[in-house]
Amino acid sequence: MSGANISSMTPGFFILNGVPGLETAHIWISLPFCFMYIIAVAGNCGLIYLISHEEALHHPMYYFLALLSFTDVTLCTTTVPNMLCIFWFNLKEIDFNGCLAQMFFVHTLTGMESGVLMLMALDRYVAICYPLRYATIITSAVIAKAGLATLLRGVMLIFPFTFLTKRLPYCRGNFIPHTYCDHMSVAKVSCGNYRVNAIYGLMVALLIGVFDMCCIAVSYTMILGAVVSLSSTDARHKAFSTCTSHICAIVITYVPAFFTFFTHRFGGHSVPHHIHIIVANLYLLLPPTMNPIFYGIKTKLIREGVIKFLLGEKVVFTQDT
């Protein structure tokens, strides 16, 4: 097909339909999503502020947490405001290039979040298995380089999505049954062959998601072996306690992510479409909402910092547990 013909079948805009089949319930669906978004923005921005201003939190573990918080709040901000406009004001149109940009940022940031979780697992591995060398291995320069490498990995792997999607002809219309521009949701609107998109999407999932999960699994296997070998019960409890919040973050990130990925490619009609759309939105909203809560509850230094900030009282920071 010639470039001119492809250009003529490129729509000026897409129409995001929200949650198909539940249009009459859009207002009710929007309420928990809006509430979660407010918590996500307030919680993650609060964590970033706390970590940047409290000297006791100027340690690698908390720098990684600040990076995770920044990724989370940016990720949900790329989709939720637009989603609420669909639910509240029926503003469903999104510019074609704007849709591609949203798709790029959503997938880049989800890849970034996965990478940060992997880096946090490696950080816990070094802290527990090599405590005496921790300060020399995990330095500020290493953290900066690791964060930059994770970002560049996502950008380089996700950027081809925009070209692969833009090359497709869209002669079936411009209606996307989704609340945001997801790669496969946009590709499936095309009347062309999007097999290359599906194959490349699978490759990216393997290079990012599966690779990161393997690194996390290996890290925690080594951590478990090191913790079990400790003679002191208190030491074992403390070591496990430092990993609890991170494990919770992993679960709420990867479970909906893999559900969304596999139902897109292999689910067919076995999963109702509105269930898929709701889970896809929870995939972007649940980790940003819950991560600050998990870390705020389980991390003593963060709890003490929140008390200090809210009450304006001087809090003596004690050793984290």
C-alpha cells in the first residue's frame, strides 16, 4: 500500500469510548478512580517531599522509593485526567498524535516502574547479603546510572510502538473501546495486519517484564537463603520486615499487568471486555495508590517523618525495622 493511501486512512482523532457496555455507570465508576488518583498524587508527592527534606531518609533504599513514587504519579497522571473527562464531560476525542504520545508515555512509564521494582529488589539483596559492603556498592552514582539506564531501556524499546502503530491503515473507523490509548487497543482498530505489533509487544514484555521478574525472583531466592541462615530470630524478622512493602508492591503491579497483557493477546472472548478495561485501569492506578500506604505503614522512618510533618513536632528518628 502506498504512503499516500496510508496517510488518507490515518484519522485526525480517535474516540475513546470509556468502558464499553457500562456507559450508564460511568459516573459511578469514576468516583473510586478519582478517589484513588487523589490518594496517589498526595501520597507519592508527600513521599518525594519527605525523602528530599529529611536527612535521615537520604539513603539508597529511599532514593529508589522516591524514583518509584515519581514514576507512579507521572504514570497515573498521563491517563486519569483524560479518563475523568470521558466519564464526567463525555469528552471522548483525542488527537491521533496525542493518542500515540499517550501510548508511548504509558508503556514507557510502566516499563520504568517494573525496572525500579527490579532495582529495589537488587538493593535489598545487597543490603541483606552484603551488609558490610552495602555503602560502597550502592552509591549515589550507581543509583543515578541505574535509574537512567532503566529509563533509556524503556524509551528505546517502546519508541518503535509509535511507528508500528502509525503505519497501520485505519479504515474501520476511529472508535477505541478503552479509556486510554493502549498499544494493542489502538492496533486492533486498524483494518491492516497488526501481527508485527503483537509480536513486537510480546518481545518487549519478555525483555522488560519477564526479565525484571526473573531478576526479582533470583534476588529474593538469595535473600531467603541468607535470612534463613541467620541464627537470631530478631535478625530474621527484621530482614523479612524490610522486604514486606516491596513484595506487596510487586504483587499489585505484576498481577494486573500480566492479566491485561495475556487477555489482550490470548483471552479472546473468554473475558468480558468491560472487565478487561477496568483491570487495565486498576493496573495503572492501584500501584500508585497503594505503594505510599504500604511503605508508610511498614517503614518506621517514613511513619516518624509523617508524624513530624503533620504535627510540627520534633521526632527523634530511630533505626528502621
